[in-house]
Amino acid sequence: MRLVRVATCNLNQWSLDFAGNLERICCSIARAREAGARYRLGPELEVSGYGCEDHFLEPDTFVHSWEVIAEIIARGYTDDILVDLGAPVLHRHVAYNCRVLLLNRRILLIRPKLALADDGNYRESRWFTAWPANGRRALEKYPLPDCVRQVAAGAQAETLFGEALLDIGGVVVASETCEELFTPDAPHIRYSLNGCDIIGNGSGSHHNLRKLNQRIDLLRSATAKGGGAYLYANQQGCDGGRLYYDGCALICINGEIVAQASQFSIADEVEVITATIDLDEITAYRIAIASRGVQAASTAPVPRIDAAGRSVSLRHEDIAGRIDGMPTGCAFSPAFIGDASQRAVPASVDPSERSFRLVLSDGEQLQYMPSQPVPVRLLSAEEEIAYGPACWLWDYLRRSGASGFFLPLSGGADSSATATIVASMCRLVAVEAQQRNDHVIREARRILGLGTDAELTENAADAYIPRDAHEFASRILHTAYMRSENSSRATRERAAQLAKEIGAYHLDLPIDAVVAAVLSVFTLVAGERPRFRVQGGSAVENAALQNIQARIRMVLSYLFAQLLPWARGHGQRTLLVLGSANVDEALRGYLTKYDASSADINPIGGISKHDLRRFLLWAVHELGFETLQQVVEAPPTAELEPITGEYVQTDEADMGMTYAELTVYGRLRKIGRCGPVSMYERLSRLWKAHLSPSQVAEKVKFFFRMYSVNRHKMTVLTPSVHCENYSPEDNRFDLRPFLYNIRWPWQFRQIDALTSKVATAASERDALPSERDCHANLAQIAGASP
């Protein structure tokens, strides 16, 4: 056997938190080494954090990234372990998203990303340039910055930059980065055919409902067709934006998953998984695939370099510039914090004087068995909703400096779902506290303003440990039922009961006096008093009277979020206001601009109404919140208009469409990339069993009118965790105009023309002889026979 121990990880990095990112990287390397690993893989751009966005346009970001790498070298974290880091790198004044491979205090290779992610939430080409793939650009020299030279073995002054494989004692290792795995002509295909044994993919992949199985299928496919080992690393957590990176680091060998990290977790900011690879098994697997051998024999070679960073497969002229004897000038010389002379590495650690093998020694091999396949853990959509946004909220809360949340709790499905997600977060905290997780306990104490240095023991006078989720919720979740004269007793009772089940600090907050005061100002100035529609008022009056209630709730939410901690004796703290608008209502624009949907953050803004209802039913059984059964069964209503014997306001009646229809419209508009005409063409076929073409046409036209009328609301949509691919979020995911010609004259004329053609074709078909006519003729002939 030839056994190799490898490690990959989930890291909860934070954009531009270079100090914290450094410590998490070092911790992951230390854990990998303690587990006997000789190769450690980390996530994409782990040094700086993936979500720096336009900070990648600042030279400081690249300078600080090199300072972090220098510190990793100086601390000895690359000694006797191959470290694969993700970092931004400037080369000849061009920014690249890179893998930096280090061993024994030397940088062996800087491998730039070949295919950038530029769809959905990704905008990588705004900040980076893709390196030409398939060897279209030779390896080039890269002068290292001063901070690295001062601590590198042998005062290393330069390294290689470009696409290459590492050949370390006959074990071949390659790097991919995130998007490259998803491309049709993925680099790992060439690497595998070039005899690469181990491929590492450092990723920055965000959570999307029902997405994990796609990643797993790609990893299995990458190694099932041609053999080999594939490691996948990912960030985990909120790194400062709308995305939750859902971890799930993986190790796959010959098409089988042998190790899997958690997808959602608050347990630790560092999670390392390891596996033992039998290289002989990879060889045997590949030999048995005859077609692979044919393709491998004719594939173009990929350059290789050795453990000292020297070319082992290229002619001198294939390298753009010599590596030995290169000039030592550097494009920039970032300052290095601390006394570099104290960190200088003696010549005795030069790789030429110390050997390194990826393959374990004979004695070490007796300690390990080759890793075997493990069952893959895939969560249901309901579980993903329970844990993904909850972990995002935890990261946001502990990193924002706030002391909890304030939520307007209406007793409806959306705000109840938000409250339930916070309750799920509290349960995750309680589970970790019960297991004496010091990291989580310290974070909870810091959030509550209880300090972090007190002794974490039960008999300590001021030690607080959040073992009880119900009790912890009473400290951080503040809810309020903001009732008006239009509110019902049923929603009021549901809100209070759910808050009690969760443990939230709950208020009953009347708003009628504030509404009346605002309306009296309008009446005083304008001389008119608006009326609801059921009282004889116009549509504009009716809308204005509803909107003022909604907007007052937003103002009161921020007032109470700012003052409630003070009123409860919790000092000069503040709360984050939570919003509760779902993805379907945002798409339709069924919300008031600057109402209670306007908040600091929104954990359900990327989730459909259909999925939220299923999640609430799941929570009834899994979390024990029985009130949610009543919430799901009740018809959704805004309760902004007076209830009469003849009229009760409901959401679907107000919207002019059902939530089920909205989901279909949303998926076709975004995922199906349908404009009005193509949406009509698809739906006229999809719904033909119960709707005529003209009815479908009217529905499609109405949706696009409402969507375009309300699109301006997306420009101020509360930041929400991304979960759904048909989100209309305007900031980065769904980039469209917010001022439309809402009549859509050209498109709607085309729909009318298609509807007319369908009607004409149907009339012509009706005029043709039918099967019934044929049977009648046959019967008549049979009856006339003698």
C-alpha cells in the first residue's frame, strides 16, 4: 500500500478580517497536522474572505493577504505539510483569484483561477481576470513581496505563476477553484488524464435550497469516470453579506464519498475532516478503464513542478523567464508588522536539506486504514430552512455588535416563520452550550453584554450558560403584536401563544393612537379625511389608509429596537429589526415600501410561501410549536382593512393571484428566463387542462403589469439570506430596470396575436370531421346494409 493522509475544511471566514482569518487558517492547519495529514486544503479566497467585493479593487487587500501568508510561514505552519491556500494575488498589475501552494516555508506555485463565476450572485470578473486554460500561457516568474522573502526558506525571492501540477515524490497533486468544477470542460479532466492522484478544490459556494446534491454528484462524477481523489473545501457562515456559505467539505475517492463535514453549524469556526487515500487503489481503478488509458495516452501534458518549486517536465524555453538567478525586484513591498529579523528562517530549513514525502512511512501506514465510503447526509428543504438562515442569523448577530432581535409578530405565516427560525438558532446555541462548547458560550455571553472572561463553570457567580433555548430566546428575541382596530382576535392570540412557546419577550402594542394622530395632521392640512373602500372611499384612499398603518409599524419597530434593552435594564445595547417578507410577495410587490418589511435583515426573504408553509408544518412536529398548525391553516391576510359581514381581507384576493401561481411565475421569469411572450407560450400548454388560452393570456399580462409597477420596491428591499434561485433581489442577484413601460405594448400584442391564432386553429379543427363523425357514418352504413 501507498497511503496518503489528506485534510480539507470548513472555515467561517469574514471579509477583510485578516487577523481572524489568519487564526482560523492556522487552526485548521494545526488540526490537519495533528490528524496526521500531509496535505491541507482550504476554501477559496480564505485569506481575505470571499465577499470583499469592490475591496478587491484596492491594493491594500492584496498587500494584507501577503502579510497573512508571510505570518503563516513565519509561525511554521507550512513545515512538513503541503498547504493549499486561497488568496487574491496581483501579477503584472492584473488581479487573479489564486491558489497558493506552500511547503516547508517555500511557495511552490501560485495557481490562478481559470474560469470565473459570473452568474447568479457571482460577479468575479468585476474584480479578477481568468488565467488562460489548457496551457495557452506558459508558467511565468513571480517576484515575491519583501514580507515573504524575509521569512521564507533560503530567503526565497520568486516562484512560479500559472497552471501546473505538483509532483512530490511521485504523488501528483493539482488545484481547482470552485467554478472550475462546474464548467463543461473542467480542468480536473485534463489533470486526471495526466496522472494526477489528488485534486483539491477550494470553494466559496453559497447555500441554495436543494443544491448540495449537485455538488456531490459533480465530485462523484469527477472521480468515477477516471479515478482519483478529490477534496472539496468551502467557507461556512455569513462573511458579511447576503450569502450563507454552507460548508460541507467533502473527500471523494474513485466516485465514493469517504468524508463529509457539516453543512450548517455554529459549533466552531473551524471544522477539519481527514481521509486516508490508498494510491494503489486509484492505480488499480484506472487500469481497469480501457477508454481512460486511450485518452490519457494522447492527452496534452500539463507542466509539473517538484517539492522545491522547480520544473520537472518543461524545457527551459517553455518557462517565461528563468527561476534561478532571477532579479530580486518586486512590484510592491508591503510593510510587515513586527520585527522581521526575529522571524527569519535559518538556511537549515531549506527544502533541499529536509525531505518531504506525501506517502506515509511504513511505520505510519500501520496506524491507518484506507478510508471507506460513508453515507451521504442530505437534508430536506424544511431542515435547510430551519438551519441555514438560523446559522446566518447567528453569525450576523454576533458580528454586528447587537444584543438581539426585534420582530413585529403578526400571527401570520411569514412573521411566524421568522420567529421560528430565531427559535431554531436558539436551539442550536443551547445544544452547543449543553456540550460545554466554550466558543459558543463565550459568544452568547458577549452578545448579552455579560463579558467573556468570567470562569465558565456552573458555580461561578456571574457565569451564564445558555443551556435552555426557551430561556435564551427570552433574552435575545423581542416580539410585538402591533394591533390596530382592523386586527382580529385570532391573530392576536396566535402571536402571543407562539411567542410563549418560543420563549420570546412579547409585547402587545396598540398603534391606533399613532395612526389617528398622523391622519389628523393630513386632515388639518388638506381639509379631507380619507375613507376605506368598504366605507365608500376610493381605491387611492383605501391604499393610503393601509399603508400608513404598515409604515407606522416600521417606525415603532425601530423605536422599540433601540430602547427596549434600555427599558429592560440591559444597558446601552440595541436590537436588530427583523423583516418577514417572502420571495413571492417581493416578486409581486405585495408589500408597502418602508413598512414592516423594511428592516435590518430578513431571514425569509429568499424563501417561497410554499416552502415556508411546509417548514412551519415541519416545526410543529420537530420543534413542538403547536400554534404553527393554526397559522398554516388560517388564510393569509394583512388585516389592514376593516372586517365586515360581507368582506374579509385576504392576501391572495388582494394580489389577484395565488401563491402557487406566483411560484410558477417566479421560476419561469428568472430560472426559465421567460419574458411575457415565452411565459404565455409555456403556461398555455402547462395550464391547458383547466384554463383557456385567453385566460392564461390575462393572467400573464396581469402578473407582468403588477411586477413592473412594483419593481421599484426591490431597490430598497431588506437584505435577506439568499435561498431561492428565482429571488427578485435587486442588489446583486436579479439586475433589472425599476422603471418599466407597464403597458408592455409590443409584448402584449404578440400574446394577443398568439391567442387569436390558437382560437382560429381550434375553430378549424372543430370544422374537420371527427372520430365521432366517422363512427356515426360507419353505424349508418351498417344500418343500411341488407
